[in-house]
Amino acid sequence: MWRGGRPVKVISGLVAGSHCHYVIAMVLQAWRSKPPLKWIPLVGRPGKRPVVNVLRLEGPIMTASRIRRGLSLAGLEALLDRAFSSGRPAAVALVINSPGGSPVQSALIAARIRTLADEKNLPVVAFTEDVAASGGYWLACAADEIYANPSSIIGSIGVIHAGFGLHGFLENHGIERRLHTAGPRKAMLDPFVPESDEDVKRLSALLKELHVTFRNHVRERRGDRLKSSARTLFSGEFWTGDRALALGLVDGIGDCRSIMRERFGDKVRFRSIARRQPLGGLLARGNVTTEGLADDLVGAVEKRFLWQRYGL
């Protein structure tokens, strides 16, 4: 009951009448009638800034050793899980800069991206930088849309096998090669013996099978957006971003920040999903064996070859 604008009832066990009790009563009265908007929790409020998780896929696609790093499912698994779950993202952006590499790791990574995208019901957009070729384009096709820089290198939808023939070197230096196998095909394509027509035929059949898998993946992901013949698209040739757009290999020209702002507004937030390198991992790099160095030297040559094919 109110008299003269002042409370005379007991509020929360205290006798009202003082100025302090009057203020408390007014606050309680206001809260019962209409709670202030500013007291509504911020979580889930309309107009909350959307978040785009950004994951960089950079480098050749290969299993990693002690020193060299490559893109592989084992190395990316935790990052992919974070990209699709951290902070309730509105979308996942893949920034790709890869000349390709292992077809197996390319397929495994792309399959995991699609699985997570379907589970979380999130759109995935790929943005290519210097190059998204061969396995790098395989990864890009895992996205729902692909955007490129006008000068990006896109394509190289094919399969390649490279090696050396060193049997002449052994003969010239008086080195005897000793090799023992169980199984007639176990030493197929040994670089220290002359190449046989039968080995080449078997290798060609294997490469064709891998090529069919690659082509099917591109067709499944790009569908009617492809605008040229299979003879052109799947020849192993690569093009600039502008030309790739005309061929239907990408959906537009642009970078991650500008495209995502067009889609989600200027207030969109970008969260980088990066690898956390523990201190123990850095210290462990100092413990390198001769075998490890040889393995990494071969890997470095292989990586250099992959980049060199595209002038990078």
C-alpha cells in the first residue's frame, strides 16, 4: 500500500519508510511491471555479430616427417574439428595455397570437410591464393563455393608420377646393385634398373584409375557449374583465376575478407584457426638422426618440384 508516494509495507523483512527503502520499492515495482531491456542476457540476442572461422590449408599435401610439414588428415584433424565447432560459426572459410601432392591425403581431407559440414549444417567457402592445383583444387572442391584471385593458378586435374633412372650412373661408377625380392612385381619401377614396357603399362593403368577418382570428385562437387568439355577440364592443364571462372572451376573473383563481408555484413568477425605448437614439439626438432635428415632432404626436393611446376 502506498501513501503520499512512500511505501508503508514491509519489504524483504525491513520496515519501509526511509529513502533507501523507497528506492528499493520503486525498483521492485518497475521490475514487476516491465523488466528493463538492458537486463536481458546478451547470449542469443538478435543482431549478434556473425563469426567466420578461417582455416589456412597451405603447402604440399603429404604426410609429415620429423621436420618437414605437409597437409595430411592426421595433421589437420584437430584443426578441422575446431573450425566447425569453435564459437558457433556462421560459416567456415578455407584459404588454400597448395600445389597438390598425395591423392590419398587429398581425398581424406576433402571427405572430412564434407562430413563436418553436413554434421554441423555449415556453409564452406574456399578462397585460393597463389595456387590451388591438382590436390589443392581437390581440397577447394570440398567447399560449397570457390573464389580465386585473378592471378591464382587453378586446375591441373590430373595425376603425375615422377622419378629418376640411375642404372647408367651405377654402371659408369662400377657400382653393383644387389636386390632380392619375393614376388615378381615387388621391385617394379626400381630406379636402379632399366625401365620395362610392362612396368610402364601397369603404372599407366594405376594413374588412370586415380584420375577417374579425381574427375568424379570434381564432377560431383561442381556439377552443372562446369562450362567446358571433359577433354579440356581434365587434361591436367591449369589456368589463371579469371580463366578458371570462365570454365566454371570457380564461382567468382575475390578474397576471404571482402566476400564474407558482402555476405554477412561489415561487422562479421574472423576467427583464425591455427595450429598450436607445444614447446616440447619445438625442442624435439633438435633431436634429428641421419636417417631423418635424408628423409627430409628427399621431402624438400619433392616439395620444391611441386611448387616449381607452377612457377612458384
